Amino acid sequence: MMDGLLLLLLFVAAVGIGWWLGRRYQHQLQQPSIADENYYRGLNYLLNHETDAALDLFIDSLEVNNHNLATHLALGNAFRRKGEVDKAIHIHQNLLNREGLTHQQLAQAQLELAHDFVTAGLLDRAEQLLLESAGFSPDKQAWGTLLLDIYQREKDWQKALDIAQRFHLQNVPNLAARLSHYACELAQDAVDVGHFDQAQQYLVQGHKLMADNPRVAMIQATIAMQQQNFDKGGRFLRQLGQQDPSLIPLILSDLAHCYVADSQQQEWQNWLHTCMQDHPCTSVMLALADILRQQSDVDAVAFVTQELRQRPSVRGFNYLIDLYMQWATDHARESLEALQGLTVALEQSKPAYQCKQCGYASNTMQWQCPTCHQWDTTKPVYGLRGE
């Protein structure tokens, strides 16, 4: 499909040259020019599928003007989409070296060349080109959006926030969520080095950009817990659970620590029961089973068995096998261990988190998917092999 498109574009270029040469032919009937020879040589290359040689000749022969600028741009874009970025760069740089282009046409070529550089991984060159030529572009949104993408790739979160404000970006998909996560990235960096006041400033900014961003509450809880304020940490964690119930498995360990640190074991158990009613999942079930197990293994078995009938899960079965193992005879224990070996292998073969956008899976929570680069699309896996 892409090869066919490239050939079509090259044929269009060839026709353009032929039309131009036809007009010149009316004035120069006697002597064939070098351009005439280039045209027929290029056409011969094209018919023999020697696209590289044809491309070079057509670029050199085809005059750039208002009639064929779009052809040049389309040809370069087609090569970039195909993965032949060096050819796209060659075409777009050739446009910039031509005289007679308007400021708007130059801006078009510069933007496409910046896209080429980004695709090639030459982020510094793309950034420099965009910043140097931003004043000539009538389309500030396209300029700013590409710069935003560059700074996101470079993880330069402060520059990304600044460029969004400088260009007054509006038409970027999920812009508020992205900017909020940029602020959270800066806040997390500040927390990592113990600069809690600076982190709070970024979190205020992140909250203003996206009031229901659960990551803001997560970082607020981290700060509170590091400052030994477990009551405050627990409040932020419960807030996160309300904002995005699918992330409840992510907060259980820290939330349990907050309740226990404040000697609120009964409140912890009550919260788990409420959560099990409103947002049931395997992790909550197992947390409740651990509490029941401290009192009675029989009660724990009855509870887990009942829950598994309603919401079966591999992790739940593994837990139930552990409970039964203590009462099993030697022969039964061997059978249970063999069964548990299979279920454990099945559990470990499946990731705990998955991106809802592209399907990327991992065993660690990532606020930005490393594959599709979308924010807040990675969630715990639910179902038989998950929660």
C-alpha cells in the first residue's frame, strides 16, 4: 500500500515535470536541455523501480512553486510514514534551500522537517528548529503540540508545562490530564529528594489542571506517611479509592499501614467490608481473609469459599489451597502441592497491570504507558487471572 502511494507520488512529480518541460518546449524547439534529459532518465528509473535514483533526479529537476509544493510535502510525508526518514529529511531540507517560498510555505516545510527529526530520534535538532522558526508559523497549535511531544519524550516536564502556557495550547487530546501528570512527575522528583514544600506546590498545580487525578492523592499520601501523619495519609488513600476504584488494589498495603499505625484495626476491617460490597476484588477479599485467619481458619475458609463462588480467581484458589494444606494428610498434601504448583505458575504467567489503550502489560504500575505514551490508562487486571 505504501509502496504504491510512493510510486503514485513520483508519477505525479513526473507528470509535473513533463508539463513544465512541455511549456518550455514551445520556446526551445531546437535544443534539448539538461532538464529534458533528467526527466527521461528519472522516468526510466521509476519504470525500473529504482525509486532512489528517480527521487534524486525529480527533486533536482522539479521546480518548487505554489502548484507543486503540496506534492513535495506529500512525498516527504509518505517516506516518513514508510520509515525511510532519511529520504523525507532530504526532501524537506531541499524545500528549505529553494528560493521564492513564502513565510507560510517555509513554515510548512520546517514543521514537516521537525516531524522527520522527531521520527528519527533527533529530538535536539527538532526542538532547535521549532524554537528558531516559531515566530514565522501561523499555526501556533501545531508548533506547540510538537514541542510538547518532544519535551514529554525527553521527560523535561517543566519545559512541557511552560510550552503549553506559552502557545496557549487548546486542541491537544487529554491536554489537562497530561499537564497534570507532568506536575505530578515534578512533585514525585521533589519528594524523592525530600523537598516536600516544593512537591506540594506542584501538586496544587496538578490538582488545578485535573481535580480528579488520583495520582495527586497518591503523592499527597506518600508525603503524609513520610512525615508520620498516618491519619492524613489514610484520608488521601481513601480519596484515591473514591476517585478511581479500579486502583484500590494499588493502595491496600499503604492503607493497612496507616490504620495499624494509628491502632485502628477495627476501622480497617470495616473499610474492607464496605469496599468488598461496593468495589469487590481479590486483593480486598484476601486482606479480609487475613484478618479472619487471625481469629479462625475455619471462618477464613468459609469466607474465601463463598467469595470464590461469586468471583473466582486464581489468586483466591491459591490462598484457599494454603488454608486447606494445614489440615491435609500427607497424601492429600502432595496432591494439593501439585495443584498449587500449577495455579501459582498460572498466576505468575499473567501480568498484574495492563494498558486499556494499547494492551501493554507489566507487573508494575506505570502512570504513563511506555508503548502508546498515554497517561492514566494502565490499570490492575481484573477477572479470573487478576483481581
